[in-house]
Amino acid sequence: MNLRNPREYCENLLWIRTKKQTLTKLRFNDAQNNLYDVIRRQAAQGKPIRLIVLKGRQEGISTVTEALMFQDTVTRRNVKTLIVAHESTATANLFKMNKLFYDSLPSGAQPMRKNSNAKELVFENPAKDARAKRRRPGLRSSIRCQTAGKGGVGRSDTLTNVHISEYAFWPKNKDELLLGIMQAVPDEPDTMVVIESTANGYDHFKRLWDDAVSGVNEWTPVFLPWYLEPGYRKSVPEGTVWDEEEERLRRDFGLDDEQLMWRRWCIKANCGNDPDMFRQEYPNTPDEAFLLSGDGYFDNDALAVQRMHAPEPKAVGWFDFPETAEMGDIPRDWRFRERARGGIRIWHHPEKGVPYVLGGDTAGEGSDRFTAHVLDNRTGAQVAELQMPLSEIQYARQIYCLGRYYNDALVAVEINHSTYPEVKLEEWHYPKLYQRERFDTYKNRMVPSLGWVTSTKTRPQMLAALHTVMEEAPELVVSAWTLGEMITFVYDENRKPQAATGEHDDLVIAAAIAHSVRGQQRYSVQEDAADRKHWTADMWADWRRADAETKKRLESEWRRSTQ
């Protein structure tokens, strides 16, 4: 047997205590196999292993993480492994697991170990004779178990492996504790850090997870749904009838009758008959795991499934243009260029003559992100979006180019927090800007003004328009990023819909604006002169007499008649 082969070592030499308090050899289950495969892929690529694991309860993730780190520590010299749990009882249990691993090893596989305190295993020669220790020092490796918030965790060490257990339940300063630990781990290929946890609302674990999914940090996200655990099954009594929700779960996740029966039992027995509690403790999707501190404005169950199947953008990048002589000049000779971390995501490139609408939300009230939602006005389907950090001039330039790229789309940019992007678009003579009416106290009448204003009157209307879209035609929104913000868009204690604490709603607002201003853009493909060569004299006469709405209808009818 190869002691340095992690799976071979763990499944042949390590013993664990079962839920029934009996001892058995460790055998990887489906969830453990999934995690192990991710670890081996990263190791094969020569990367430091950095995983963040969102899991259901009792799937064996802590066990397999402990086993793999134990194997590395007792088969290699100078390895320091740190295990940090959320509470003292969990720390004691994880230490007992490692002690059982060691005590169950055949004597020939047990490295030398010296006596140490109650929460540490030190693998080196226990002899007091200095000469003997120099001749046979042992591995000089160690496993230490600590509780988060108790003492200076990890700060004085150089660590090889770190297991962060149930991170979502660490103390409130968990981000500071994690920062201190990570400073002690070298950025080397033979190091491994695993953060694993069930969800606990919207906290630093959730932010780490979201950033990992978005690819903006160095953590690799691993989601392990509850139904990977083979023990989560119950026999089905004859005549059992499944409700609509259970049939949906069967359809969406491929659950069988025994899994559905276990879910039904668990909700009643372990979750206080609360399906929302089951979703947090035993999630089907990552979005289900993070319960909100408020009622969702949208249908979150449907959104979670839709987001899971959301298509990847066809292109991601920025609009580039040569540096202009003066700061703030109009962008010229612009071109879309793909960039791995660009702020513009495109699902459908523009088609000739198709009308598009762009809704934009500027940063403000704690948000540092500018956004835009671009839709095809024939159908309302999303074709692109923009999401970027601070810089108003950069935002104005990207909006200008994005709108021009999409056939001079109708652009409606919110001006509540800043008028600068709108002013620049006007200054650059952008060809189609949204107009609203406002009352001019000097002229004592309504006058046209540019830019979208979100007010106590327009906000409920724009959100209602987007809510209707998501009820009647949710497929029109394709962005996983926008769908994610919709999931965290909740009613607060005053029944005002807004982003949950610590979350964003910039993409939601941009989408709502876009759907609210569609009436100022045409709904049909625009034909150029060459396209109208087939028109008869009667058609031209009708066209000249028609008003704008009639022209749209005639154009559509004549186009269908020639197809």
C-alpha cells in the first residue's frame, strides 16, 4: 500500500465512529468523493488548495477533511495542521476523531508521538535524550485543534494545512480571525485550506462564497447538496401521495421516492415542520441555503432553480477606445474587447435593425457598483448587462459605447445619486435618451427632462413591472448575477422591498428601469431604404398618413406578408 496515496491510506487504515456509536473503516461516500476529486484536480495542477465548501448537515465533509489532513501530517515531515471549530464541543469532537485515527493505525504505520496537551498531537521523538532525538527526530509534524475566538488562533505559526469548520457559526469578527490564519499559510502548492460550513444567513461566509462563485477571490467553491448522502432515505408506505412541491423537487433534482420520504420525515422530525429550515440545513442549491431575514419580493424557489440553469455569457469584456486628448472627451473609435474579468456580459450580440433598451443604475447609498440592463425591445429578453465598481466617467463612457453598440439603444440612466453620467451622455449627443416630464415652477407647466428619477411614485411602479415579468415570463432574465440579487431582494420590517442587509440590488433596479421605459422605444425591426424597395405606392401613402403607433403596426404587418 502506498502511504502517500490519500484515498488508499484513508480507506485502508483509518477508522471512524458511526452515528450508531460503532467503529468502522472509513469509506468515502458520494459527497466525500466529490470533495476529494476537486482536491486532487487542484493538486494535479500544482496549485495551493483553497476550497470553500457549502454543505448540508451530516454529509461527512468534516470527517473526510480531517482524514486527508491527518494522512498528510503523519506521512510527511514538518507539516503543521491547524483545525479550528466554531465551539468547544466541536473542537473536542474533531480532536477525538484525530486521536482515533492515530490509535487505530497498525503499529508499523504509527509515527513517533510525544505527550502533549489535550488538543494537540505532536509527531516527533518523545525521548528526553537530546542525542537520541537528533539521531531520530521523528516527523516533527503536528495537528492542533482550537476554538475560534479562544486565544490567538494560528498567528504565530507557519501552517501547512488548515481546516476551518462551520465558519458561518464563528464569532462576529470571523473575517479578522480568518485573515490572521491565512497570513500564516504560505502560497505554496503543498498547502491546503478548507473552509466548510452549513449556511447561517448573510454573513462573511456568504460573501466569501459569492465572491468565489463570481471568480473574484482565490477560493474554489464546492457545493454538496443533501441528496448526495446515501443515508438520507426512508422506505415509502404504500399509497403515499406526493404534493406539488415534492413533484417539483423530483423533476428539478432527480430525487427518488425514498429521498422524498426522508425529506418529508426530516421536516417534521428535525426542522419543526418548517420547510424553510430544511432548505437551510439540507439545501438543494446554494441559493436555498442562505435564508433571508425577510420575505422575498420574488418567488425565490423558482429563482433558485432558474439561476442554477442560467446560461453563461457568450462574451465578457469592456469597450476600449484610444486615449483622448482631454479628460471627459467623447469616446471615439471604440471597440468591444473580451476580458476575463470585464464588467460587461453579453448573451446576444446586436442584430441589424432590432430595437434595444438600456436601463442604468448609478452607485449611491452605500453601493459602489454601477450597473446596466440591456434588453431586446421586441420581446423584453435580456441581451447584456454591465456591472462595475467606482468611476463615473468610466461608467458614462461604457454606457455610451454599450448603447451605440446595441443600435443606439434607448438609454435611461437613474440620476438620483449623480447626474454626471447623464450630463456626459447629453454632452456627447447620445442619439436616444429617455425623457420624463417634470413640473417647472418658473414656467408653471410640465416640461421634458432627461434621466430616470426613482421616487416614491416611480419605485413601486418599476418594481411591480419587473415583478410581473418574473411571474409571467421569467425566462426573459438570463443573468445569474441579476437572478442572485433578486433572491436577496426582500421586504424589510416596514414592508419596503429592498436588498437584504449586506447585499446589493443594483442589477435589480437597472432591470426594473429598463422594463419601465420600453414605451419610448419602438417594438419592431427598423427597415432601411433598401428593405423598403418592395413597398407599393399605396403602402407609402398609408405610411405618410399614419401616426407613430400605426406605423409600427403597418411595418410589422407588411414585413410578415413578405416573409
